[in-house]
Amino acid sequence: MGISFDKFDGVIWYDGKLVPWTEATLHVLSHGLHYASAVFEGERCYGGEIFKCTQHSERLKRSASVLDFEIPWSVAEIDAAKRLVIEKNNFRDAYVRPIAWRGSEMMGVSAQSNTIHLAIASWQWPSYFNPEERLKGIRLDLAEYRRPDPKTAPSLAKAAGLYMICTISKHRAERRGYADAMMLDWQGRVAECTGANIFFVREGVIHTPIADCFLDGITRQTVIELAKRRGIEVVERRILPDELTGFSECFITGSAAEVTAVAEIADWRFTPGQITKQLMDDYTAETQPKAAAA
Ligand SMILES: Cc1ncc(COP(=O)(O)O)c(C=O)c1O
């Protein structure tokens, strides 16, 4: 077990000020903690540049408005704060975690007058999955929990409460020896993983589920664009679990996971191949243009 996240060195941007890492605390009677009224982002900084910085800040603002609160900082201010955190912590390659939450003024389901807080932390987080397995392919369990109907939960927001079923599913997968779990949606169709979107390949064509009840990841959108630039056809459609036998390759995408090959999902088998490898390389070149050119 490494050092606990509340004990790192460095600074965190907290409600407009840079504070020492260990002092970025909140009261136990915070609405965000009791009622999950919190939204967050996960971003990566490569060579000093935050990838799709503004898109992430816009999504953070959108997620908050889905939860019926407004973050009292503009997208430009959030972008500047994230860059300041990177600079003050002397990072080049790092993960960035903004989080906004409702404070303590009201403690009940209603929180009409609660103050909205925003904090931005950053740390060094090399690879979400074991780097050796990223090309060889990770093993996924099939989760018992399903992504909820958008009429049941704010499915398209990056909201803390939606991760309850992700943590339970990931823990179960890890106990069973898997790296992560693939989740179906409320109608039993393939959805995504606990923190990443999923893609399949059959006869040179990429297939991926329609993102209408889970996060349409910024990495997902980037990879679709990269594939199209290569002339690879990408089909967004409903995918039933029974179809998984027909796919040769599988990979997942996310700001933390980047592009990671998948070798197994429960009893289904895949062989990481040319398209997965190409998109891993293209994603690296897209996120780290200077390193790729050097
Ligand atoms: C549940 C879930 N789906 C998908 C993604 C991928 O999103 P992005 O590519 O924007 O990081 C994430 C990552 O944050 C996630 O947590």
C-alpha cells in the first residue's frame, strides 16, 4: 500500500486559493458526502499540457447543472486553476482531479442554499492498469450491476453517486482475479467498464455501444475520431452480450485507462490485434505530440 492520498506533498486549489495538500479538508456535515451531490473530472496532463482541458471543464460544469447546481467559476477560470495546480506542483505528466460539491448550510435532501465548493488536485499516476497488460490485454469480469436507465439516474453526468455500483463491481472483479468488470445496461446490452468505455473489432470494423445511458467519454470521442482519420469504419450501435463471440479484438478507453487492450471478458476471448495497437499508438501521438515527434 502506498502513501495515503491525504498525506501527499504539494498544493491543492481549493475555492480559489492554493492550500497545502494536507489542509485541503472539508467538514463531515457536507451535503456532497451524505447525499453524493458531487461531480468530478479525471484528466491527464502530458508534457505540461492538459489533454482536452477545456472539454473537461465544460463537462464538469454540465455535470453540476444536471445535479441542479452551478459551479461559481467559469470554464476559463477552471482551466486556469488546473494549469496553476500543474505548475505549482512542478508536474509535466500527471493526473488532474477537479471536484465540485455542495457544502454544509443545509443538511437534508433539500440543499437549495448550500455553498458550492470546487477543489482541484493533481498527482502522478502512471498507468491505470498494469503496463505489461495494456497491450497483452487485461481480463474483465462481467458485473452484476447494470448501468441505470437515464430516467432513473443522471446517467450522462460524471457524478460521484454513479460510481457506487462501479466500486462494488470492481471490488468483486478484483476478488475474482480480474482487472476490472464490464457492465451491461439496464436493458441487458453491453455498456462500458467501471471507469472506461468499451470497443470491439470484427473484420476491420469497430463496434461500440451507443452512449445514451453512460458517459460518452472524451477519450471515446477522441478514439472514434482517430479511427475515422485512419479510414476505419466505426459503428455505434446496440450490442448484445451474445454477439461477443464474433469479435476478434476488444479495447477500452478513458482518461485514466487511455487505450487498453482486453484479452478476456468472463468466458469470451479476444486477441489484441492491429487495430487496437494502431489506436494505442495514435492516442499516444495525439496526447503527447512533442514526444511522438522527437
Ligand atoms: C464510468 C466511466 N465511463 C467512461 C469513462 C471515460 O471517460 P473519459 O474518456 O472522458 O475519461 C470514465 C472515465 O472517467 C468513467 O469513469
